[in-house]
Amino acid sequence: MFALRTARGFDGERMLTGPVTVFVEEGRIAGIENSWPDVSEQWRVIEHPGATVLPGLIDTHVHLCGDNGLDALERLSGFSDEHLDEVIEQGLRQQLAAGVTTVRDLGDRDWAVLGWRGRAGLPSIVAAGPPITSVGGHCASMGGAVEGPEQIIAAVRERAERGADVVKIMATGGIMTPGTDVGACQFTLGELRLVVDEAHRRGLPVTAHAHGLSAVEQAVAAGVDGIEHCTCLTSTGIKLPGEVLDAIAKKGIAVCPTLGRVDGGVVAPRVLEMMRHFRWTFEDRHALVARMHEHGVTIISGADTGISPGKRHGVLPNAIAELVEAGIAPADALASATSRAARVCGLGDRKGRLRTGFDADLLVVGGDPTADIRALRDVREVSLSGK
């Protein structure tokens, strides 16, 4: 057991000013005090003067099977099982080094990630298994392609039986899968509703990958729990009609805009081509996210990591920083990767907060991230279940 002393803390929702002591015992937070009491005889004391303690970060959109290289997801079919395990472990360790103590994997190959849940010394995992997609559709090589109602029902049933935590469906094509159309729907509204109804019947949430506005509208109408990317592409740029925005907010649909990229990294050619084709910029995406946030939409942070050199594992702090660049208050941006992310991932009763009884997943960073969000990159210490 130990007592962690820092200059200040972020509890997952708000700043704790003044000195903060977090007591950790048997892997959980045993208490929190807004002071530095003299406890050196009972507790091992760890001091980080000038630093901030906050809950370990949660990256809500990762691909642990991705090795951070070019065409990472398309090369998965050529990986041996042994190599795939090496890639998954390396990705988890890269995440942990960046202060990420929980990840939500939204697409693996042939269920490879599910067996990595609960491994000591590695981040916790919320796993979807292979994403449900159309035949020849985005990430079809991962093993989740379906066609027709019977295969859709069978796919959802298989995810429930294998113990997946969430159902991921590719409502549009994807940038990283050549030959698919990011602006077009891959399923009918009836098929998407069938996925949602079947998953909810089995107690599983559904999150939909959607770039085109038509697929975002379809996902909202189908009753999904989350939308990944939510880029709202049209032939004349990014557009989100007010009635669709209202519906996303009122239905409590969580949006993960998958911001964040390596500092100074080269933007992938496929991304640049999509930007030119649909006439949008990164500033347009920031404005869209800011508008959703102002309208009360639940925004969570996930960086879509592992898929390319610019989206390598551990880049989540940059995704949080982009929310601040978009005009979102630093505390709200931090909540998107702590308390709010934990709730969306179904972990709100034990992760994402500095709270007595919660898992002792802790991150200590130099400085004050609410004053300068770049402090998140100055990792001083990471505690995973108190270790």
C-alpha cells in the first residue's frame, strides 16, 4: 500500500486544488485527502511535487491488432497467430507508457484480442471482436462480413456467446480499406436496426463506424448507442443538420470523433484524398465537434490507434489536446477520456474517477493539464491496479 502525493488532482470531472494525497491499498483507492498528512509510518509515500494526479486515461477506439505501420489493418491476414500476439502486447505496452490504463478495442482479427482481457500488468480491455461489415466491405478481412438477416442475427449471437463487450458495425466504407466508399451506407436501415435490436436483446451496446452523413442519419434512426468518427461527409463538405444533431443529443448517443495524430506526422495519402474529395479540413472537423459539444452531445476520446504511423498506439493525449484546440474546456476534454469514457464503456462504477473504492488506475503528469493540456504528455508515473 502507498500514499501518492501531488500538487493537485483531476478527479475525472473537476480539479482538486491544493495538495492531494491518494491512498492506495489492495489495488483500489482507499481514500483521498486535499492535504499532505504525515502518514510516513503507516504508508509508503510517493511524492511528485508540482505534478497532477488523475485517473488513468481510457482510449475508447483502438485496434490492438494494428502494428502502427502503413496499411496496418489490410496486412492482418498475413500475420501468424504468434506475431499477432506480439503486436497486441506491444500495442498495450505503448498505450500504458502514455498513461492509458483501459482501451476499447473496436475491431480485431478472428477474436484475437478477447483472450488478452485481464492480463496482469497490462491495460484493461473492452473488446468487440471482428467488426460486423458487408461482404467486401470495410475491414472484411478481419472475419466479420455478413449478408442478409440470418447472417446478421448469427453474427450478433456469436459476439454474445464469445463474451464480447460491445458490437461494432461498419455503417460506411473506410479510408483504410481500398475499394470501399466512406460516403456510402454498407447496410440498409432495416439491417442496422436488426443489429441494434438483436444486440440490445442480448445486453450488448452497439457503436457504428460512420463517415457519410447518410450513415450517421441511419445510425441515429436505428438506435445505436455510439457513433465512431461521425464525420458527416457530403459531396459539398461536412454538414450536420440541426434535427440530426438534436436527435444525437436527446438519444444520448456517444460520439467518438477519433481525433489525434502524431505530432508532425505525415497525413496518410488516403486521408488527404478523402479530404480533397469531400472538401473538408481538420479545422472543419474541429468546428463540427465543438458544435456537437455545445449542443450537449456526449463526446468521448479515442484516437483510432494502431492503424498507421500517424495513428500509433499511445497518441490519445493528442486527441484530448485537439478537443481543447476546438474550443472545449480542458476539464471537459479530460473527462472525455476518464469519467465519461468509463461510463460509455460500461466501467463507470470502478474506473475513470479518483474515488474511494475505485480501481487504482492512476496517471501522474508534470504540471497542470487544465492550464496547459500538453502536460498530459509529460508522464511521471502510471499505476495500474495499484502497481
